[in-house]
Amino acid sequence: MLGALVTALGALVVGSLLRLAAPSGVWVVLLVCWFAVITVREFGLLSFGLPQNARLVPVTVFRHGRFFGPLQFGLEMGTGLRTYVTSGLPYVLLPAVALLASPGAALVAGLGFGLGRSLMTTSNLRFSDDNSWDLEFSLYERWIKAILVMAFAGGIFAAVI
């Protein structure tokens, strides 16, 4: 959660400078168009890569001990900048926070992203090491994506109104 909050607040600071370049209406139109592109990508109708650090957080972070090792791991995992991001929706969330969010909304977005990252990690703990989590996820992946896209669309709609 801490990593996601740091990222959201950083986006808010950078976005505060970008907001000076154009009126909010321009940013809303660009954000809605970007969301449409990412939505089409989420359902496999369009394929392109998004910038990410496509590797796992290294095990070496645990050399810092029982408290600081997991803290560093969680911080890096929460930022979404150090490891895989399995959906394109965070690539809409980041500019939405940067260009449209108030400080309170940025905190809520950071908490939501952090909760999502931790939910993925803790959900995997329910299953053994036999890839059954991945198999279970793949059974419901289209439903999960549809629910997430609709929820995200609702959030974007609420943010721009």
C-alpha cells in the first residue's frame, strides 16, 4: 500500500505541472480516448506492449532482514514500477491521477492500486505451488477483466463529472 501511495502522490505532483499546459477538458478527452484504447487491448482486440519492468522483484531484497526485506519488497511491488503489471488499466489510472485527481482522490487511487496488488499476492497464497492459482484465474479471466473495466469506467466517469 505504501508503494502505491508514493506513486499516486508522485503522479499528482508531476501532474500538477502538466495541468498548466492545457485546460482540464483537453485532458478529459485524451484520457477517455486512452481508456478506450486500453479497454480494446484488455480484451485482445489490439495488441501492443506497455512500458514495464518485466521481471520479478529479486529475492535479494530479503537480505535486509525479516522486517525491512518484506517492507522493501512490498514497497517495490506496490509502486508497480519494479515488476510485472498484468493489466493495462494502471496505465490509465496513472494519467487520470496526474491530470484530474484531487489530493484525496489520488490517495484513494493509490490505496485501490495497492489493495489490488496485495490482493493478487495474497490470493496466490491460497493455492499450492502447482500453478493452480494461474489455472483458476484463467478460467475467470474474461469475467474479471469485464468487471474491472466496468468498475474503472465508473470511476473515470465519476472523476470527470
